[in-house]
Amino acid sequence: MRIAAVDIGSNAIRLQVSTLIRYNGKDTIKNLEYIRFPLRLGQDVFNSGSVLPQTADKFVALMKAFGIMLDLYEVSAYRVCATSAFRDAKNGPELVKRTLAETGIQIEIISGEEEATLLGLALSRIVENGTFIHIDVGGGSTELNLYSDKEKRASESFKLGSVRNMSGRISTSEWLHMESWLKKNMQHLHMPVTAIGTGGNISKLYDLCGLKKKKLKSLSLSELQDVHLMVSRMSVEERIHQLMLNPDRADVIVPASEIYLQTMQLARAKKILIPDLGLKDGILETQYQLVKDQIPTYSSPN
């Protein structure tokens, strides 16, 4: 049985197809296909307020291609979620209707709170005892989840994102909002705080550090500061040719790293864990819950 998730972000759009396997009573979600397409909806929306016609045409074409993939993989259940760019776009609902009419794919424009909840589902299997702040930096928004001894204590979405930052659309008041929210919700939590970072940029920043690969990747605050300084001193062209970054990563990696750093400093976190998880994994978890009673069971021979 196969399930799928589509994450329509502000900087890129992702499709994940996975297969569900039940063996000796244990369920496993095995990834089959992952596609990341660099369609930057946020650049249109944060500058003009809407998805521009040419971008909308590309978006619908991409959804048609994803629909073909879903059919070819014979996916039993899938969910398509749009985040910050669609939330802010004046023509977001109109584009949802057009996509449904032309592709048969239903898009959900989810709230920032729902986005944070889905991200929390993705992390539920790795959060341990202690105090953790989950930081997910996207193109248009940053979602925070606070955990204490495996229990989620609070979550919030902020209009702080790499593409939004690059477009000059981040206000000082939003940083003050985050600072106030953290003070209010962390005052009774035990120290120290460990950060958990998700998103393509934090994974790439880890790779650029050149550290020995660990089972669970992590960076200290000082290591993240060092790699941020190194990358920020390079031009976009140097990041592409010397660091071998994709163009749609090379220009947003610095504003993204600034958000991770400032959030860690506000939360007084000295270390950030970097699991290979994201919104798509939370979406997949919801689809697994829908179909888990239908998964074929295989057992080892006696």
C-alpha cells in the first residue's frame, strides 16, 4: 500500500511517495520517491501580493505532473498542503479552484498552527525527555514547537521566512512577537534547551560544516555561527560555484541561517539537532493513520 504527501512551500514544492509495510505486526513507512521542484511562489506573493500568471501556469503544470506520479505509483491516500505563500496570496483560493478543475487535485491551504502541528507529528518519534524547541524555517514562515519531557507545551507560527526575509518583508514587530511568545511559554520549562532544526537550509548548513556524519546530525551554536559567517561573506555566485549550492538555495541560505541563529539565541539553546524530517513527513503520518487498518500483514514463517 502506498501513501503520498505534497508540501507546497514558498521556496519549493515537494512530493513524497512512500510504501507501508507491516511485517510481524510492525509497521514501516519506506520512502519510494522524492521530488523537490524549485518553484518560488513566495517571491511573487511577498512582493506583489499574488501568484503571478506565469508562475500560476507553471504551478498547475507541476500539479498535473505530480498527479501522473500519484497514478503511476497507485497511491491509496494522499494529502496536498499549501503553506505561507498560499496563505498570503490574494488569489490563493482562486488558484486552488483552478488546480482542482484542471488536475483533480484538492489543495488545502493550512494555517500556521496546523503547519506547526503537522511538523510536531513528524518529530513525535524522536523527541526525548528534556526541553526542546523545534524550529522549522520555511520560505515564508517559521514554525516553533516547544516540548518538555516528550509533551508539546506550545506551538506558534511567525511571518519569518528565508524568501520573505530576502524580499525585505520581515518586520521588527514579528521578532518582538517571537521574543515575547518565547518568554511567556518558556518561563516554567527546565533548562538547558536543545533546538531541533528542520528545513532544507539547516541540513545544507550542516553539510557545509564538513563534520563527521553522525547517526543524528547536530551543530553547536558556535558551529552554526561559524558556517553562517563563512557563507555570508561569499557572493551568491561563489556559493553556487564554490560550495556547489543550487541557485534557489544559494540566495536563501543566509537569511534562513539568521533566523535559526536568532531563534536559538532567544531560546538560549546551545545545540541544534538536525533530523531529516519536515512537513511532508507530518502529512504522511496523517495518511498512515487513515489507512493503517488496511495494510496487508506479512509474517515470517514458523
